[in-house]
Amino acid sequence: MNLPKKAEIIEVGPRDGLQNESEFIPTDHKIALINALNKTGIKRMEATSFVHPAYVPQMKDAKEVLQGIVQDPNIQYMALLPNEKGFDRAVEQGVQAVSLVVGASNSFNLKNVKMTREESINQLEKVVLKARAQNMFVRYNIATAFWCPFEGMVDDKLVLDMVKKINRLDVDEIVLCDTIGRANPKQVYSLFKSILEIQPDAMITGHFHDTYGMGQANVLAALQSGVTRFDASIGGLGGCPFAPGAAGNVATEDVVFMMNELGIETGIDMEALRFSLNLVREMSNRNLMSHYNMILEHSCV
Ligand code: COA
Ligand code: ZN
């Protein structure tokens, strides 16, 4: 098996995880979660998003969250944003790392950010230039990179072309997101393999949801293709309010558990993760999709 010695887990729970929660989570609970995640060994996380508060009310306290957390100098706190307005709001808060998003599928992009794919790409090009001028870290997410809730399977050539175009902008990281959790391991392996062949030096990250129970299999398939960075969400929370049917992200603790079993170093401490997991359990009114949480609840470990 072709496995790396190390892999990086990027925590997206405070953003992707919480954005889909139906009831507003008090700001101090979000802050407590991020402060707890600070102690797990995680080095990068999406802390919040600067999107329209009317469309995603859960993220309306982005400013207060960023002001309230303990910002560990060794951790990168990223804010997701879809447009120039979001960028301006992030700059006001002194954000150093931005996470941009466009959908590979035009139908999804229209629903998600009310722009065509090309409109988003053009607007985000300006954002990248501005961010670069301020020495910010730029992460660029391609949502619905495998499947779209409205158009079905996404053409891999289209995604490859997007990756090439985005890479020419000199961004730091490109994330391929299976936003609705519908991709299969063969599709994942093949797309990442093609990307790494044409862009061997690019920082490429996999972002998987677990709607059809293929999340971990997709992580493994991506590992096999050479990807060593993965987004994950504590407790397996997550989903996009504009992607009907999308379930949670792969759970951080499940991915870390698998990496540990495979002898892949992540630098994340399972015991410390448990504390964050307890907070998530109290915060969410849903059944968590995390397998590790299920095991804990049945007192198996
Ligand atoms: N944050 C806050 N307000 C914003 C904003 C942002 N990022 N972008 C635009 N606005 C405001 C504008 O200032 C304007 O305000 P005004 O009416 O007071 O002048 C208003 O929203 C309309 O601007 P417009 O550019 O036409 O926005 P829109 O209504 O077309 O919405 C988005 C576009 C991108 C802001 C909206 O679709 C959105 O927030 N989507 C988020 C999707 C998301 O978070 N998905 C999950 C993560 S992938
Ligand atoms: Zn996601």
C-alpha cells in the first residue's frame, strides 16, 4: 500500500461543521470549541466564514468569534469567503488566511453564491490579487468537484481545467470538495492522480463528506493517489445549506483514528480531541455521524 509517513488534518468543524446547524449556537460555545481545538495538535482550521448573515445566520457572529478566541501563534485560523465583500470584512478583522470558494458545477454555484461559476472565478481572481498583495495565505476550494446535487457527476476535465487556472493565480492551497458526499474511491483516486500528475508541486487537499458512507474510503483512496492533506470536522458535523441532502464531513476523530491505525503521523492527540468532541455533542441537536463518538457512547474504549 502506498501510504505517507505523515498527513495533515485541517479542522473545518467551526465553519463547515457548524454552518449547517439549524439552531443558532451561541458565540461563546463556538469560541469554547475553537479554544478546545487549539489544544489538540491541529495546526490549521477554518474558524468561521464571512458570508451574508441572512443566508447563513449561523455565521453572523464571524467577527465576534474571531475576536473572542485565543489565537495561538502556531495555528492558522482561516475564514471562508465567497466574494470581495467577504474579503473586506475579513481584512477588517485582521484575518491572515482566507479560504475562497467556487462551485465546479454552475447550478450549485448559482444556488450557493448567486453568481455563475465564471462570475465567481473572475471576482475571486481579484480577491486573490488583493490577498497576495497583503501576504495572506490563500486557500481556494472547488466545491462540488465530484458531484453536484443538481447536475449529477461532474466532468473531471472541467475540474482539471479549473485547477490549472487557479494554480496559475499562485494560490497556496487548492481543495477539492465532495460537497454532497457522493464521490466514490475510484473517482477520487483518478481525479487526484491526474491533478498531482499535472501539478506535482501544488498543495492539494481532499475534503470529503460522508453522506453515502464513503468518506473514509475516499480519504484512503486520496492517500493512495499521493494526497497528504485532509479536511475533517470534529464530531462529523457539517453540510452545506445550499446542497440538499449533504451530510456531515468525515469526522476528525475517525480520520485521526484511521491514520493512527495506518501508522501515519498527524500530530493530533486523541485524548484532547475527546474534549472537543464532548463540546460538540452538547452543542448539536443532531445525532453525530462520528463512529468514534458512537464507540465512546457505548463505552467500548
Ligand atoms: N458578507 C456580508 N454581506 C454581504 C456579503 C458578504 N460576504 N456579500 C454581499 N453582501 C451584502 C452586500 O453588501 C449587499 O448589502 P446591501 O443590500 O446592504 O447593499 C447585499 O449583501 C447584496 O449583495 P450581493 O452581492 O447582491 O449579494 P447576494 O444577495 O447576491 O448574495 C452572497 C451573494 C455570496 C453574499 C450570498 O449568496 C452568500 O453569502 N452565500 C454564502 C453561501 C455559503 O456560505 N455557503 C456555504 C459555504 S460554501
Ligand atoms: Zn464541505
